[in-house]
Amino acid sequence: MLHSRAHTRGGRRRHRRSRRPGFTLIEILVVIVVIAILATLVAPNIFQHVGAAKDATARSQIETLGAALDAYRLDNGRYPSTEQGLNALWEKPTVDPPPNWRAPYLRKPVPLDPWGRPYMYLFPGQVNTQGYDLLSYGADGKPGGTGEDADILSWK
């Protein structure tokens, strides 16, 4: 007699149900709920650090731009004018071109601040009348503010 997968019991044949591999709807929903709970706990910490990282990036870029401005002044006897702007560190100015401009003073074009706006540059400065003022207005793009909206200044 050949054996089949069907079993008999009391004259009735019962077939084994083969279980298909996969997840049930309840298992999937439980996983989604667990992921959602973890996301609500972790996300605020991650976004809190994004603001601090942008602040640190702006401070670092202002330091780099300051070093390039000092190198420009050593070569040319003065800082670029407000009209020439920070772009004078990358390309020789066409307005009142300096006589001793030597190649770009930066490795890359002048960056925008971490919030996507140009850095503010003034020479002579309003705060540093013998030097320059270089700043970013922070996340809100307006003077003043606190936290992520605080101004990042070259002189502080």
C-alpha cells in the first residue's frame, strides 16, 4: 500500500494544510507599531543635534574664511572691500583689482552658510572698524535671535 499524505480517521480523510511561508497581518502591524514608537523616541534627539551641527559648521566656515581674508590682506595690504566681497578670495576682483592678488585664497568657491544663505561681509566693519565683520544670521536669516536663530559672528 502506498502511503499518502492524507490520513484517515473514522473513515474520513483529513488533509494536512500546508502552511505558506510569510508573515501574518498582525505580525506586520506589531512591527510597524514598534518602529513608530522607536522613531518617536529617537527622532527628537537626532534633530536636536542637527541644529548644533549647523552652528558648528558655520563657526568653522567663518574661521576658514577669516584665515583666507588674513592671507589676502598679507598679499594686498588690505582686506577686500564690501563691494568686492568674499568672492575676492576665489576670483580676482574686477572692481578695484588688487595688484598682488595671488591665486585663489580658498580651495573651493565661497560656501553658503549651513542654512543656504551667503555670509554677510563688511569692510570696514561696523563692529571691527579696523578690520572686517563676517557673520551668519542663523536659521531665521534675521539679525539677533536665540538658539538656532542666533547670529554667528566672527568676533565672538
